[in-house]
Amino acid sequence: MTKHKVEICGVDTSKLPVLTNEEMRELFVRMQDGDLSAREELVNGNLRLVLSVIQRFNNRGEHVDDLFQVGCIGLMKSIDNFDLKHNVRFSTYAVPMIIGEIRRYLRDNNPIRVSRSLRDIAYKALQVREELINKTSKEPTAVEIAEEMDVPHSDVVFAMDAIQDPVSLFEPIYNDGGDPIYVVDQISDDKDKDSNWTDKLSLKEGMHRLNERENMILNKRFFQGKTQMEVAEEIGISQAQVSRLEKAAISQMNKQMFE
């Protein structure tokens, strides 16, 4: 999308409306009562959301009009499936669905072709994953998905890997209004434990001034090489809380080091 371009698929982006949260809620109530005009207002009022999402895909070489149209499909799916009972902002719910729709489009048009059989397994696995999440309210493992599909676990893993796009380590994957959680936060550290022992000695020294929970989180993250998700499951709090506590502890240690 060029800097001065304001028309995409015949839509003048400079004149797109912006809806308030209260207006959104009223429109969703009307739409769910059968008012089709309310659905149209919701689509038009959230096209700027699609524009903001497709900007991250500008370097893929795809025509911006095509990405916009695909993003609009994701937006409409989000509107049709959104439930006010979720008690979350619509944008929080819609953005992952819009991104998912665009990524499916890019995968299907990828010059590096994945066999049809692998794609079929992968897409079936995604469908089963959603069904299991709705049934159990938790993220299923690949083993659980494979058992549900009655296929070997290795087939599911290989198929899912084959359709994945490369992502930046610093791509945000979650944001609850505070500090975002990035891909790198979910990667274990399997480096040689002795290769950076001097840094770890300094870290150990600074950790003595932290409280018990902060000390435990840093120990699991930087000495045991566990992901934030693994730490969260072990100590019974959310990953977002682990992220905030980790950042606060490191900030406190940095201040103490330079006092």
C-alpha cells in the first residue's frame, strides 16, 4: 500500500467511519435481532481494522486489493461469530481471524507447494483443534488432535509444520492491554549452560534481592530454559502475568545494579 493511496477496491479509505464501543455494542444487538443493515454498518465501521492488519503483509508481493478483500472475509466471519458475552473488545477477537484468513490465502497461493494430502491433514487438524478447544476450553496437544483424527501423531506434526509461514521472533502473539507477549517469549533456551556462566553469576547475585515468586520465575526462565507458558502452568498463573512479573523483576535488578 503506497503512502498516499486512499482507494482500495473502490473504497475511499480516507472516508471510512470509526465506531465507538457503545455504537458497536448497539449494532451487534440489532444484528443479532435480525437487522441486516446493522451488519453492513459493522462491516463498514471496521474496515480500518482490515487496513491496519494488511500492512504487516506488505512485503509478500501480493496486490493490496487482494489482501484487502481476503481480510474483509475474515472481518465478516468475525462479525458473524462474535458474542457480546465474551466481554472482550471486538478488535481483540477479530484481528486473529483476519490474520488467519490472510495467511490461509497466502499459503494456498504460495509458490512452494505443499502436497494436497498434507494440506488436507493440516486443515482437518485445525478444525479438530477448534472443536476440542470449544469442548474442553483448553489448547489441545498434537497427540490429542491425532487421536481424535485417528492418524499417527507424526503425520499431524509434519502436516502442520508444512503449512506454517515463517514469523518474526518479535511478532506479538498476545496483548491484554499491557506489555505484549512475543514469539521469542515462548521459545526455550537450550544453549550450553556453561557458555555464559559469568552472566548467570551476575543474574544470580541480583536475584537475591527479589521476592520469592519473582526469583522462582527468573530461575525457571533463565536457568532452566523454560518458556513463559511452561512457567505459567507450573505456578498456576497466566502467561501475561508471568511476562509482567519477569519484566518488572529484570527492571528492578537493572536499577539496583546501577545505584
